[in-house]
Amino acid sequence: AGINRLREIGGGQVVMLEGKVLAEVRLPIGGLMSDRRAAEVADEIEAVVAAGRMLGISLEAPFMQLSFLGLSVIPQLRITDKGLVDVDRFELTGLQV
């Protein structure tokens, strides 16, 4: 049901429970961006994060963290339920600039 909803809205983020949409962010430009006002999209993102928290997700920015999974420019890092993992060293690591 979640994949179908993403297809219907043209991409974005969806939080569902038992087939019912709890919150969604429509991101029709490549499933990553929107042509709508930033404030409107930000409100939807807040609703998605709140819906995730209601379901027990405790990550600070869960969808942002998921975005790293497919990021080909960072092949040494992967997201797990324990945090960010340096796969070359097989240990948890943090983001440092």
C-alpha cells in the first residue's frame, strides 16, 4: 500500500499504519524535491516525522538518514538500526565535517 501511495503522489515520503496513510510529503521532482512553497513542504515533513515517532521511530531525522543508503558517493558508510557504520572498519561512526 505504501509503494502504491508513493506512486500516486509522484514520489516523496509516506508513513502508513495498517494500510492507512498517517502522513505524507509530496516530492514530485524525482521523488526528492518539490515545486511548492518551502513552508508547506516543511509542515508536511514535520507531520511525517511526528507520525514516525508515534510508531516508535526515535531517530532524529529518519528520512534524511535513510537517504544515505543509496548515496553512491559515500560507499564506506551505511545506516543501520544502531547508527552510522563505517563498513571498512566495521564500527559505528559519526558525521564529522
